[in-house]
Amino acid sequence: MSATGERTAEERTPDEGAVKTADERLLQTSPLRKLLSRPELGSVVGALAVFAVFAFAADGFLHTASLSTVLYASSTIGIMAVPVALLMIGGEFDLSAGVLVTSSALVSSMFSYQMTANTWVGVGVSLLVTLAIGAFNGFMLTRTKLPSFIITLGTFLMLTGMNLGFTKLIDGTVSTKTIADMEGFPSARAVFASTLTVGGVDFKVTILWWLGLVALASWILLRTRAGNWIFAVGGNQDAARAVGVPVAKTKIGLYMGVAFGAWISGQHLLFSFDAVQSGEGVGNELIYIIAAVIGGCLITGGYGSAVGSAVGALLFGLTSKGIVFAEWNPDWFKFFLGAMLLLATLLNHWVRKRAEATK
């Protein structure tokens, strides 16, 4: 109890803390203050700038078919960038996210083929296995207290070896057998890898998955108790634990969220090509993290948004495809990606300082 009679943060319950947090958000009535406090502000400015550059540099960039290609490239990154962003807001990393996508696809493919089962059975088994791996990451993190970098680096190496080892053991090669002629494949492809035609323009269904995940994650972060828990454990997990936040369950849930995103991406990978290369996915985890950081997530946790991660993924799509449409040398892509990461991080840092100065 403070001298003024108000209970301290440590004495408040999680529900009271959530209400107080919401009240503090409502007090920020200045439009400029609200704008400057948005984590995704820097990435939005960057996306508009990149869009303008390629709109002038590439003749066909503004065609609807070209924009559809950009959105598809963005969605394949964004589906994973959203849960990775939530995990980073919670103060953790997952270096196994890239290869987990491949693991999910391999489990689905090999189970369906070897068991001659309906492909939906393989999809269901893949979901269970993928979620179990995510839960394993979260459980090991909370039980051992080791840094998430070490835990997920170990998982990354194990999954990389298992993907290759099991594929060669079961199928005899480094890729799975085709499942295109198996029962349930057409309907599964329609859910995970179909093409929708709107106004004469083709759009991949992954764009809908991406937007759905952004909406769901935004709702969780801004409208639920779990969202307050995520920000709390990322900001200061000891203080969060002191006021009753279930730190362990929150972090395990966040890792399972990353696993769910990996499952969606893995099924898209499988049903787009009907076979999977066991070595795919290595290095993609860095792209997901880059998209989240460009979108405003702090490496230290406690700050960020799902919308920001979506804008970060969109920046990736704009750059990767814009270079092609502009007929620039694609060897420079990684340079532009690194430059965007640095500039976005610096801009986000400046925005946060300005926001704090206006309070």
C-alpha cells in the first residue's frame, strides 16, 4: 500500500492490472501521441517509401497481377511473422521456426503416404506433432531457465537432422513421394494452396490465412487478458509473476502459437507442390524475426504489434518482387533487406523516444 492509499503494482491482481492498463491507454487522447506510440509507424513509413520507389522504377509494378504476386510473397512470410512477433513481444525467440515448417509438411506427407491414409489424417497428425514440438520448446524454456536462443537452437539442429534422416530412412531420398493422387488431396489443396479469382485477378488463399492470423493476433493482444499477459512477461516477467500472471503457461502458449503458424505454412508448402524437400526452411527463421523487428517489435520484448509484423512481411514482399519487376540485380536483395532492418530499427527507436517525450 502506497502513502496515498493506492495499492502498488505488486499488490494488484492480474484483472485489476489489466483494467488499469486499459485505463492508461484510454488516457492517451492526443492523436499525435497515439500516432507516435504505434509500434508499426516506422514500418508503415518504410513500406510507403519502398512502394513509391518501385512504382516509379518498375513499369508493371502497379498492375493488379503484380500486386497479387507481392501479396502472395508477403503472405508466405507473414503467416509465420505474426506468431513470431507475439513471441518476441513476450520476450523470447524461436530459431527452429523455419525448419519446423518443413517438419510439419514432412510429417503430413510421409504419414499419409506410408499409411495410405486420407491426406486429412496426415494433416491432423501433423498438427498434433507440430504443436507438441512448440510445447516442448516452451516447456524446456520455462523448466530449465536457459535462454530461448539456446533452447531453440538445439531444437533447430535436431529438427534439421531429423528432417533429413527420417526422409532418407523412410522414402530413400531427400524428398517425399508425391501424394497428389491420394484421397483428400484436392480438398486439402483447396484449403491450404488454392487460388481465388477476384475481378479477373488471381489471389492465393494464403493471403486470407495471413489476414486472419493478423486479425486474431491483434484481438488477442489488445482485447484479451492473455494479451496483457504477453506484454507483461515481455516487459518484466518477475514483476508479472509477482502480480499473478501465469508466466510459464503464457510462454508455452506463445511457442505453440508459432508451431500453429508453422503447421499452416507447412501444409501450404506440401499441397502447393505435392512433395517436400527435407532440407527446406533453413534460414527462414531469420526472415520471420526480421519481419517482426521491422514491424516494430523490440528484441528485448514487451513492445510490438501483429499489424507491424504484417507490414514488415509486406516490406519483404515489396522488396523481393519489386527488384524483379524493376529488373535490378537480385544479388542486392539481402543488402536492401539489411538496410531496411537497420533503418526501421532506428526509426522505431526514434518514434519510441518521441512518444515517451510527449507523455
